[in-house]
Amino acid sequence: MTVDEFPRERIAYVPINRRPDLRWKNGARLAVWIVPNLEHYQYLGDPRQPVDPYPRMPHPDMLIYSQVDQGNRVGIWRMLEVMDRYGLPATCSLNLSVYETYPEIAEACEARGWEVMSHGIYNSRHHWGLSREAERAVIADNIARHKALTGREMKGFFAPFASSTVHTEALCAELGLQYYVDYGFDDQPTPVRVQNGYILAMPYSFDVNDGMNFRANIEAPEFAENTITMFDRLYRDSEARGGRVMCVPLHPFFFGQPHRAKYLDQILGHIAGHTDIWVATGGEINDWYRQHHLPKMMPLLRDAGFDDAF
């Protein structure tokens, strides 16, 4: 058996009700990370990829391209108006070509102190079908571009279009990244064992996710209700059963539409109105977990056979 082949060799099963009590910074019970996904699609794309980015029609698909790019032209600015009312930190899940193509967006995000997590170069340029060596070169290019664009070291990675492969998390760890977002299977960060150590799988929401819900015809009022309900349940669970993480994924092409912006205001207002929570970036949650909680998890992880990961 190898780490690359068997999920149980990568991911220890430790039921959440058997884990040590987790408390976040300043004793907070719920960590919330807000993740605006700033996406950019190639105008033509490559239909030879294993998954065609524009399967609806021959390229270019101007409807889909323009729908997403509305988020960069208009939607992000409307979203920022709402987000600025609350001043909450955010982690930008960034197709790095957004910063390269739209420097005004880069300036706005950097001025607000947002963390930048790479979401690939383009959302239409997937990892599926890449060899291990080719994927390593792609992730290394992401890291280099991130450094050139922000002046900072990159901590987190989310494969473009969630196109992770069997090698992605191992390559991320090998290249020095600390957290990875393509797993959505837990309410707490989870160490994922790879051949050269481990990387943290950061909780990300694929269920309550405006981009996915939009494509399933779930409109903003229902999405806002679901997000608030999710927050309330995690807040309640965290009181008796240990700290949790809630991710709020946002897409400017969805919430930047004029008829939806008020529902983003409802969501952020509800979150900001609570105490005992910590609104943080992905990097801050990663650092806190590694320093303060991972040592408490060590005996359980070692019992699961993870001795060589740490």
C-alpha cells in the first residue's frame, strides 16, 4: 500500500466526538473564514482537456465567459461595498490571472489586507490529466507568481475548478504549502498524510456554496437562509462538542449581481452580531491549529498509524 493509492492511508479516521476539545484564539468556539473566489476564464479555453470548460457549445462560449467576468468588471466592487461595512478579514481564493489582468482588483484586495490563496492561474485550466511532473511544475508556477504579485509566501492552495488529482496534496506539501482546500469532509482542520509529511485539509463548504448553488437554481434568499442556518448549527455544536470551522465561499458573479447584494449583507451582519467567534484567514486558522491543537491530536493520529507523518 502507498499513501498515493489508499485514502485511509492518507486520512486518519478520528470521529469528531472523540477528539480533544478545540478552542480557537481568545477562547472562541467557532472560526469563520470568508472566501471570495475571484475567478478568470480563458476566452477560448482548451476543449482537449479531460473536462471541457465550455461544454455547452463550440468555443468561445460568450455567455459563460461574460457571466463570470461580470464578477471582475462589476460584481467584486458591489461585494466590496457590502463587505467594507463589517471590516471582516477575508481569504481570497484567486485565479492568479485576475491580479495579472486586473491590477485594480489586486490593489483593492491588497489594500484590505486579504490573504491570497491560489486557485490556479485560470479556472478554465484544470489539473485533471496532468502527469505528476507536469502538475508539480504548475503548482510551482503558482507559488512563484503569487510571490511576484503579492510579495508574500503562499500558504494555501485550491485546485482550479476543484480539479485536484491523486498527487495534488502531496505536491503542495512537497513545495512547502501548509493547507489545502479540495477536501470538504470535516468541521475541523484535518492532517492529511503524504509521503513527505502532512498537509492540513482546511474545511471548505461545497454544500452551502453560492457558485454551486447558483448552478443548481438555488437563489440568494434561500442561500442566505441556508448559510445562516449552517452558522447557527455550528455555533451551537461548538459549545458542547469542541470548536468548529465555517467557510463562507463567495463568488462576485453571484453576489455581485444587484438583486443579490442585500443577502450578502444579511449573512455578514448575522455573523458579525455574534460573540465567541473568530473571523480569521485560512493562514491564521492553519497556524493556530498547528501550534495549539495538533499536539493534542498526536496520540489519536499515532494510534491511526500516522507516526511517520510528524
